[in-house]
Amino acid sequence: MTYHLKHISFLVGEEEKIFAKEPDFVFEVVYSKPEEVRFEQIRNDRDLLYAYHGSKTENFHSILRTGLRNNLNKVSLFGEGIYLSRDMRVCMNYSPISAGWQNSLLGTSLSCIAVCEIIDHPDVKCSVKRSLQNLHSEELRQRRRSTNLATEAQGADDDTHEVKTLKTEKRRSYIKGSEGGQIPEKYYVVRNDDHVRVKYLIVHAPYADKTFIRELTSV
């Protein structure tokens, strides 16, 4: 359990301790080969970002079967889309302990938080700071290298290139119609359902039959 939580914290980029109480289970979501192929085709060698998504327990049956969906989102302060955060504490507010199926091995009370993979596509909105950090990806380094060569050939200042880059990345931090302005640090807003999927499920299940479940999953 400790290894999985450290691995998730590393992927998300939040190393500090974020659990007042450690979750009872971490489940990895495994996709079929056709689903993996489709996701990789859509990804097209772009980097992956990781963030959390909180929702009520009863919503996770649909989330795991059909994925996160823009049309089911109820939060739109910074514009329409699927909201995720690198700060677990933000998502915990949207994942209260809820009643589960009375005969479930996980018990009658559950709280779930998804750990999601996000394709680092320009349509995925994030803060200016995070967007500029993403320039260190190989694809964007190559793009910037090509631009720098062209800039040097034209005898232009590097400062001009930096200003253009900042303006470009600022467009990733704002959605038309946003009531809250620019997207805050540690938030992502995904506009295309195909650009995000659940990778892990963090579960708080205080009344679960933990011994029996571990025996089943260790086979």
C-alpha cells in the first residue's frame, strides 16, 4: 500500500503527505488491448499528466464503465470541462463517505477518488505556470528548438520569442465564458473526454472485510 501511494504521489508531482488517514485500498484500472491501442493513438506520443478527480461513490460505476464525461460535469467556475487537481485535498471535498451496497465486501460506507492520466494536449487547460513547465517535454523542446533556429536566422531577439511563448501558453489557462478567470495552479480542465482516463482508484472503506479481500486479490 505504501509503495502504491508513493508511486501515485510521484506521478502526480505532490510528494508531501496528504492523507490524514491512509486509504484502505488502491486499485489499478486495467484496459483491454483495443482500448489501450485507441488511447495511444489519441495520445500520439504526447506526455502524460496525472491528477486526482473526486466524485460521489455512486458515480464511479458509470465512470469506470464509460469514462469521465464533460456532459455530466456540474462544476463550471472556470469554464466547461472535466475538473481535476494535483491537490488531493481539493478532490476530497467532492468525495464524501457514501452508503454502499449492504452485501459488498467493501462494506456499507465508501469514499472513492480517481487518479487519472491526462494527455498533455493543448486543449487541456491548466495554469500558466504549469503550462510553461510542460515546455520541458521532448515534443515541446523540439518545437522550441526549431523556433529558436528560425529566430536566430532572422536576427531577432530571444526576448521576442519568450513573449510569444508566454502569450501562447496563457491561452491554455483560460476558457471562454469562465466566471472565475484564469485556471488556478494545480488544476486541470479537460475539454475532450478522450484526453483523460482513470488509472487508479483510491478507496476509503472503513468497514471492509480487508483480510478476505487481500486473500482474494493475492491469488
